Amino acid sequence: MSTHCKLLSITLLAILALSICILRIPSTTAQTNQTQSNLQAANTAVNQAFSAVLDAEKAGANVTDLLSQLSYAGSILAGAENSYRAGDYNKAAIQADSVLPMAQQVTAAAQTAKQTATVNTQNAFWATIAFTVIGAFVFLWVLLLVWRRFKRNYIKNLSEAKPELVGQ
């Protein structure tokens, strides 16, 4: 029985040693996977922010400030990716996490700017239509008044004219 106990003890120690090694490897892998997912989330957020800024610009919004904020977030994201490649996973995760709120803020501001620009464009369109219609009516009314005045003067001058006698 003592041989059996020794064999059981050695087997348990081997299993314990293997489990420590196995548990130790996924910790680094889990940290790497978590950092990778943070980087992917930050990259996706920056891409969405870029698309939102582009849409806002197409709508006619002033996106200068948004582009500078997006550029800053992109530089931090690039630093996070460099840290990840260098093996500094904690720094990469912290930098990637700091990019997310910036990108979300830029996305929200770009969407608001796009809506404002769209409303301003629609208002300008309807104001142009209204001024065109009003201007056309004013032009026609003034044209009618001028024509009536010239007609009245022409008829007055015609009736006051003395007929010429031909042949005398």
C-alpha cells in the first residue's frame, strides 16, 4: 500500500505541476486576448467616428474640430497598437480604453453636426423657394404697373394728337 500511496502522491504532484503550468499560460493568453479585444473595440469606435465625421462633412457641417479630436484619438490608438506589439499589454489596454470615450464623443458630435447641417440646408432650400416665388410675384406686379402706366400715357398722347390732313 505504501507503493500505491507513493505512486498516487507522485501522480497528484505531476497533475498539480501541469495544472499550474496550464493555468499560467492562459493568464497571459487571456490578457493578450483582452487587450486584443480592447484594441479591436477602439479601432471599430474610431472607424465609426471617422464615418460619422465624413457623413457630417458631406451634409455640409464644419468638422474641423471633430477632425482634430479624431486625429488625437487615432494617435493614441496607434500608440496602443505599438505598445501591444512591443508586449506591453497593460499600457496597450489602458490606451485603447482611453480611446473609446473620445471616439464615442466624436461620433455623437458628428451626428449632431450632421443633423444641424441637414436642417440648415433644408431651411435654406425652402427660404430660396419662398424668396423666388415672392420675387417672381413682385416682378410681375411691377411689370404690370409699368405696362399700365405706359399704356395710359400712350392712349392719352394718341387722343391729344391732332390729325394731319393729307392732300390739302
